[in-house]
Amino acid sequence: MSKLLTLILLLVSTLASASISAPKQNGRDTQVEVQFSEMTPAQLSQQLNVSQQEASIIISQLSKYQPSLTEQPYQWAIIDASALETGYKHYLSFGFPRLPWLSISYVNETQVSAIAQYTLDAEFSARAISTPQIYQPLTQQEQGSGHFIVRYQTFANAAADLKLLDDRTLQSSMLSSTVINATLSGIIAAVFVIVLVNFYFNANAANAYYCVWTLLFLLIVLDMSGFTFQYFWPSYGIFASLFSAGLMTLVPVFHLLFIREFLQLGRFNPTLNHFYKAFLLGYLLLIPVAIISKSVFYNLILSLSIIPLFIFTAFWSFQQRAPGSITFALSLLNHVVFVNIIAIGGTMFSGFINVYHISSAIKLGYLIEVILFTFALAQQNKSAQNNLLSTLQTQVNALANTVKTEKQSSQRNKQELQEKEQQLFTDLSHELRTPLTVMKVQVESLQYNIVENVQESYSKLMDKIDELNQFINQLMLVTDNEKLATMLNLRDFTICKLVHNVHTEAASLFASNTGQLEVNYQISGAEKVTIDLDAITNCILEILGNAKKHGGENVAVKMSFFCLDNNLIIRIEDSGTPLSYEAHQKLFDPLYKSQSSRTNSGKSKGMGLAMCKKVLEAHSGEIESFNSLLGGLNIEIRIPLKSEPAFA
């Protein structure tokens, strides 16, 4: 994009240098002095070298050709007919594609005759020469001391580039005007295509406003060149004027919208953003005024008052040092110089700023501005693309690291799972080997008749078989969620019912020393839970039994019931010995037995807490272990007040 814009700039500079250095043909190409004040008898007397009385008579005769828009000022000029070369045709060039009002009269002494007159509703076909720009032939009716009086109005009273040509320079002037306007239109059309493509790939508010603004500028160039009036609506002069007024009033609206969005004033400078909103409102309110009055006079006043705001914005943008902000600041300063000061200032104060090429200044200023804006957008988009690529690269690297980490984690988990399975197999083998060894001894004793009481041996064998059956059943329940879920008898119970049931069973467990158990509850009594009452009670008793067995003779146990975050919390603490971090991680695993003082070498096979965990998970609950402030173990049960079975 940068190379393409550089090529466009080279074409513009080449075109400008060619137009400046191009040799002119020998012939008349004279700038005509224009008067901006209202014609008075004294001025006319001096210009025509007649008495003021005769000047008054001439003005009286000219009065029937007064401009129809009397509330607006007009310009006038006088051309001495005797100064025109004989044998050549002469023409007036105005440098405008249309004029709201034009009157050319020939004055000889006090006689006035009309040569040409155009009004706002004049059609394109009424022109003597069918060209986009106005070229009006001067018919020399009489030789002698006659004068041509040219009076005209321009839109917003802009100064016309009034020149006197002859047929030796007419064609070159027409060709030069057409080529320059067509070239400018082509360049702006190319820039618009670039902007449109950029918007297609980077759809955002700033690019959208810039697209519309560039399109309006292209239409302004076509309109100021006369192409729209000649080819689009040659029979609708009034509509052509309304179209021009509409363009001139809409352009600053989208210009301001684009500036606000490009600089993100709402985010980085809210105060400046409020000023832009105020000017936007002013321009929007003036749109119907301009269309109804067919004048952009008040819009021009507002455009002059915005100069300090643009200068401050350019200064602020320059300070940001963001991608494209410096180029953007230069484009704003270019707009102030060419459009606000030269073009608008020259229009409003023609006598003060003697500018004849106002339309050229507008087109050149807008051309430079749109190219600078496009450069600024290209720089911003390039920076955004670099940031995007950097972000994508960072994300790709992060993703690669994540995949690597996940792979390592998966390998570790696989290894841990294998170790866990191996440990489970070892524990299971150990738990089965002990009762099987006892059973083998009993069987051999019976086989060789070395037992004193046969019935007692059979009873011991049956006990070991029952113990193995119970162990196998527990192991199956721990590993089979669906079977465990079907065995639960879930019903709605009040928490009070559960507390009463647990308290009754726990009292018998601690009957030998009732001072060991402390029960606290903070419940209203109306809360309900959906549970298997016996299963949850057995889980709590299992935990209390472990606390009593492994906590020592004088262990203190504290059991609390309370509600938190729509859950029933059952907390069981003891004053025994705390566990290590590794022990907490494995406490609820099947067949796990701690090697600390809590280890029970009796009938315990490490299935009790594993069963508790599975039962609570079947109730959509949780069980966790911590070290208690009492000094030993703290096991906390959490059951939802309203739950659905986890394995249903």
C-alpha cells in the first residue's frame, strides 16, 4: 500500500510540474480584475469614463437584469471592447462548472444590450460551449469605445478565476482543465478503491467513516470539475446546486467522525471529544438550512471557527507518537491551510485574501489530505498487523508450551496411575493374603485332626469367609457407581432429623466417656436435604469411629452442623495427631492405611473413608480433610440442601 501511495504522489507532482512548465501558445490569456462590492454610479462612471448621470442611466437599464438572489452579494467586472484584437473570437473563463446567476451586457454610451444570462435553473444545453467548465463567448457587436459589463454570483461568493481568452488559447485551456480534473478524479478514485479494499479486510468504524468521507470527496471533485452536471443531470440545474450544497455540508460531518474514531478521542481525550461532538451537532443542524437556502454561508462560518480546534488536535496528535499520529497531524494542518484558510477564508474575505484559484485550492488540499490520511491508516494498520502477528506468535508459543506441559502432565499422570494401580494391587494382595493364610491354617488343622474343637475351627473359617465377602462387596461398591446409586434410598429429611439420628448413634459410640464428644449445630430446623438417612449416618459414624480409634484414649471430638451457601456442612474435628500432606491426598483412596499411630492393625482394611467418599458423591456432596485447630484431623462433609443424585 505504501508503494502504491508513493506512486500516486509521484504522479501528482509530475502532473503539477508539467502544468506549470508547459509552454503556452501565443494568444490572449488575461486575468480580469473583479469588483466584489455592489456597483455604484461613482464606480461605473470611473470605469466607463462617463458622467455619474450617464452611469446612473446605465445602472437603471441594468436593473432589469438584477440578480434573482438579491440577498446575496455578486461580483462584477468591465472589459473594454476596443482592447480586443480584431480577427479573433474572445471568451470569458470563470473557473467554475456552474454559476447561480450570470449576466453579460454590452454598453455603448448609455445603450445597454444583453449578450448572455444564466440563472440557477439553467440547463447544460443552454451553454454556448458544451464543456464542463463555463466558457462564455463575447460577441463584439460594434467597434469603438463600448464595454462589456460582466456580473455574476458564485456559490458562497467565492472568487472566480475570471480570464479573457481568445480562440488561440481556448482549446489548450479547455484541454488543460479537463485533463487536470480527470487526473485528479482518477487519483481520488484509485485512493477510494484502496480505502474500500482496506475496509473490506479491516472493517471498523474509523475505516467506515473514512470510506464515506473519501467517496464524498470524490463526488466533490467530480462536481467541481463539472462532470456531474454534464453527464448525470444536465437538465436539472437546481438539483445540481442542491447536490453541491449537500456534499459541502456532509463532508465535514464524516470528516469529524473519522477524526474522532481514528484518534479514539472518547478513550484518550474525553474533553476534546466533547468539542467534536458539539461541532458535529452544529454541522448536522446546518444541513437543512443549507439545502433550503441553497447557500453554505453559515457552514463556512462554522468551518472558520473550527480552525483552533483542528490546530490543537494536530498538536495533540503529534505528541501521541502513536502509529500514524504524526502523519495524521500533518493532514489536519494541511486541511487548515488549504481548505479552512485559503479556500474558505478566500471565499468569505475575497477582498482580504485575493485568491482566484479557490476551487483548485480545495481540490489540491483535499487530495493531499486524503493521501496523508491514507498513509496514516496504512501506518496504523501495519502497526496493528505487527501487533496481531506478535500476539499470534505469543499465543502459538503459549499453545506449544501448553501442549508440551499437558504431554508431560499426561505422562506423569499415567505414571502415577500405574504406580497407584501397582500400590492398589499390592494392598489388595496383602488384604487377601492374611485371611487366606488364616483359613489355610484352619483347613490344614482340620485335615490332620490337630484341633481340639472342630466347631470352633469351622466358626473361624465362616467368619473369615464372611469377612472376605464383606470386603469384596465394599470393593465392588467403591468401584461401581451405578450399583451404589441404585442401593441408596433417597428421601427428603429435615436437618434436625439427621442431627437427632446421628446424635443418638454417636452417644452409644461414646457411651464409655460422654465428655469426649461435643456436638454443636446452628440450624433453623426447617432446612431439608435429600439423602439416604442410614447411609449418611453410617458415614458420620465411620468418621467418629476413626477419630476414637486413632486419636488415643483421651481424644476430644467436636462435631458441628451448620448451613453455608445453600449447603449443609458437617464438620468433625479431633485432638489426635495431624496428618502429613501426602496422607491427606490418599486418605480417601481404597485400601489406604496410614503408617502413623492412626493405623489400625485389626480388622480395618482401609475401605471405610473410601466408602464415605463414594456415598457422598452419590448425594452430589463432597468430603475433604484438613488438620484441625484442635491438633488432629478435621473432616468436612458438604451436602447440597437440594440435590440430584450424582450417578442417577
